Amino acid sequence: SFAQVEVEQGTVILEMGTNGFSTESINSWEGLGGMPNATFTDFVDVEFDDKYDKYTQSSFAIDFKTGFAVSDGLVLGIGFNYVSTSSDVEYSNDWKDWTGDEDYDESSNQLTLVPMLRYYFAESGVWSQIDYSIWTTSSDHSEGYYDDEEFPKRNALGFSAGYAASLNDYVSLNPYLKYSLITQTTKDDGYDKDGDEIDEVIKSGKFNIGIALTVHLGY
């Protein structure tokens, strides 16, 4: 069986992994504007289901983290994350009839800075982590959606739990689960039901199943 990992004060960790299995589901979208109701005499608020039949994303990510154990089991660190994402968007028939919009594909590349706090529970091998992600994004949209707009700002609060299975005195294999609360804001890119510009705010929850290889140095 695998031995457990003990992280003592002064330990330095280096970690690389992949979030190879990732799903993201948008659950709130403010600023979609308005559309004609059945009488075509005034406007009603647009809900997510009014505009979209499907909004799915698939992603591949690579992580690199480094940290320092300020006390036994407690690691302060910084991470860098690269994510390549593709989206498949299908509009509802009502929305297509009203606007003429067509379904589209989109891809993006994200580089993320991730301050983190991780705690290892004694010699059990179990650890938990909280982190805050700030990232920059470059996007390629089939309709040139981002060409003339201020670039969206994204941040995320993440909660992780994992298990460090020691392969030897210095290397451990770390399967983990992570859930992130993500907010994306684009200044003046949304519209209210009267057609006035407002900030577009997209909120989503993202669930990751990942595995990482961690090197423990200094003990």
C-alpha cells in the first residue's frame, strides 16, 4: 500500500498536474436585456432558458504550484494555471427568430495566478485547500464577439480536497476534487430590458476531478 505524507515546517512543495476532467455549468446570467412578449407591445426580461438551448464547455488544464510549509502541515503557496477551453452554444428557436443569431463555437486560452493555502492533516495523507484565482483570457469567437469590447475580468474562489499517496520519500501522487465559484464581469457589455447598457455578469460553478504529482523537498 502507499505510505502517507507528512509535511513538516520548512518543506518546499513543487506540484504539476492536469485537470483533465472538467465540466462547467452556467447558472446565472445578468444583463441579457429584453425581448418582445407575445403581444409585441412591450419588452420582458430575458431568462437564460429564453435565449439558450445549450451552453456547454469542455476544457483541458495544466497546473504548476509551489509552496512553503510555514508550520507542520500548513503550506502557503502560489500556483500558475493554463486552461484551453472550447464552447458549444445553441440558441433557442424563439431567440433565433427574433434576433437572427446563429449557433456558434468559441475557444479561449487562460493564464491564471492562484495564491493558495493548503493544510495536510497530520500523517493521514488527506489535505484541504482554499485558493483565489485571478486570470487573463484570450478568446477566438467565430463571430468576432470580443473584437471591439473591453476584455472580461474573471476571478474564482476555489475549495479542494485531496489525498497525498507517497510514492517515495520525496514524491507523492495527489488525486483531488475541486469546486470553484466563478464570476466574470465585462464592463458595459450587457443590456437591461429597456436597452440601456449595464455590466454583464456571468456566475458559474465549476467542478474538477484532477490528479497531480508533487515533489516534497527539505525534510
